[in-house]
Amino acid sequence: MQIKKYKTLLFILACLPLICLAQQNTISPYSAFGIGEVQNQGFALNNDLGGLGVALRPKSNLNPMNPASLSALALTSFEVGVNGSAMFLADNTLSQQYFTSTMSYLSLGFPISEGLAVSGGLLPYSFKGFELSQNFDWPNEGDSLNYSVNHNGSGGLNRAYANFGLELIKGLSVGATGSMIFGTLNQKRDLIFEDEYVLNRRDDNSYNVRDYTYDFGIQYQMDVADQYLTLGATYCPQASLDASNKGAIYTYDIVGDLEYIRDTVQVFGNSTNGLVLPKSYAIGVAMGKEENWFVSGEYDFKEWSQMSLFGEPDPHLRNTSQYKVGLWWIPNIQDVHNYLNTIQYRAGFNYNTGYLSVSAFGSEGPQTEITDMSLSLGLGLPLKRSKTTVNLGFQLGKKGTVDRGLIEEKYMMFHVAFTFNDKWFTKRKID
């Protein structure tokens, strides 16, 4: 493989981690809870199929949803994706729109021998990005004191991983993944008074995470006439990660556009196994015909109620279940006259019971479960005289509700991703 031929890919590979870590990718008020807005850990093909992948065994794509699927990989595969999204927030009185785009993931995998392959990659794990404000009027001896409480958060966690898949016996494959979760979560609360003679207060917190997790996967595939049936399962145990917490509480006033710190009330820091990530498992079943069609269903469970930061569980987190169905279809991959027949057409549906149960901001009312439902469509476009596939996908979804003073999020997400395939470790007979 010549370096010049792949110099663009090598440049992307070098720059993408910096681009991924520099973006703020959400303004969802629901990212204020826990570790933020948790991201789907799949690639373009997974997302087009409703986020599933436990029983998926592609030969020329990487499937990070189940490491056991790597045993089916026939070609070296390099994948890189760009995501874009439009989010529309609304409650009973106001609305807001937000648009963003970012390079989202990269991964490289290759077979070492028949039935054994390895891969590694980088992708986001969670995002924080919110700004919320409350206004108050505090009566005091015939007078009143007006003030506001502003909350905002930023940052997120990322995941770098390496995994392998091995076919133990015909049809039965196992795999394992080791991941490093790292990043910074920032949260700040300001108490701001309209009276210039009253000092404002700020509570500033920053959480830094850097530690390792692991998970396992298994798949069994059997032939049924000229079709195949695949069963799959994954398991990720609960993980206690090293995390540090530092912050400060101080008073300040604002003169013009500048802030002047007047008094530091408290500075604190802590370093321990401060972040507990929940255990999870998933099961899936799929049927298909090689290079013709594929259909799959999947159930995913995560025990988010057990997540905690420095020993403090979040009362708004609860266990969540996801139900996913997806399919793809290629009319005739051998058709050399009609390109439309060689395209892989994809569709998927995802219903998430949600890991949050919240009441309206600043309210003590009953909590409401924040569900998430989405529909996905996608295309796998093979490039002629090339082992490259262009993946185009679109997702339309709704999260939350306007009932009980809450916020509803409607979103449109799209992606453009590239899958580059090649053969490595094969000696050329003719150069």
C-alpha cells in the first residue's frame, strides 16, 4: 500500500481526534443530568439500521456493537464519518433551533487470519451542552430583590477502544473489547443579583475522567437453506473509573463587561474511583441472504440507576431499555448495467424508554420519563472500480414532551461516512 495513495486518509486520521474533542455537539437541557447526553456507539451502517448490531456480521464493514462480528471481516477496513444535526427545542411558550456538524468517528480493522481479526477506533461517549436560567423576586420588608440563577454545562467523554473477534468453531464466534473512557465534564451555577451592591456567587465544578472498561460479545450463525440465521449477545459489566473533581465557590461583581472576583468561599478537589458506569447487556437475532437482504431485531438494557459520581447517585437516572429493528436490501449486486440495483438500501427503527425521569426545571412536581423514538434511512453507495463505499444516512426523531412544563426535542440527524477496503498481509505476485 503506497503512502501517497492514502495521504488524505492519513491526514484525516491524524487530525480527527483533535476535531472530535473540540466540538460542542448538543444544547439539550437533558444533558444536565448524569454524564450528559449518552451517544450511540455504532457507525454509519449501525445507525442506518436503527442503532442495532448485536447480530450483525458484515464482511467489509466494522461493527463496534459486537466484537465477535470481527471474525467475519474479510478485508482491511478503514471507516470515518461526518455527522450533522438540526435540533428543535420547544416548551409551551418558547422554541429554539440549533445546528451543528462534526467529524464523529474513525476506526481501522483488519483480519489476521481466517476467522480472526482486530480493530480499534475513537468515537464520542457523551456530551454536555446546556444553558438554563431562572428569574426570582425575593420580597424583603416591603422591598424586593430581583435575581436570576443560571446553569450551564459543557464538555463530554470520549471512548478509544481496541477489540478482537475469533471464530472458535464453525459458526460460533467470540470477541472482547477494551476501552479507555476519557474527557472532562464542566458544570457552573451563577446566582446573579440586579442590585449592584449585592455580590454575585458562582459554583464551578469540573470532573476529569480517564480509565478503562471492557465488554464481551458472542455470535452463532447457522445456514438455513440458502439463507443464514444469526444469534448474538453482548455484556458489559459495571465499571468503577478513576475520576477527579475540582472546583471553587466564590463571589464576584460585574463592571461593564468584566468580572472581578471579590472573595473565594471554598476551593475543593477530590480524586478517587469517582465514576461508576452501569452494566448492560443486549441480545439480537438476524436473518438474511448473502449480498441480497438482511433483517434483524434487538433488545438492549442498561442499568443507569446504578450510575454515580463520587458516591452520589443521580435520582433522575433510571434503567433503560431499547427496542431496535432494522433491514437492508440490495436488488442485484452483480448488475453492471443499472447502478441503482447495486446500492444497499437501509432502514431502521429505535424506541428508547429513556434513562431520565425528571420534573420541570425548578419544580417539585411529579417526574416524567423522557423517552426517545427515531426512524432511520440510509444508502450504501459502492464506488465503481474501487473497494470504497459511501454511506449516506438520515435520522428523524423525537425526545421528551411539552407536558408538565418539560421540553420536547425534535431532531434531524444526517451522516456521510466512508468505508475504505483493501487487502493487507497478502503477498503480491505481480507488482
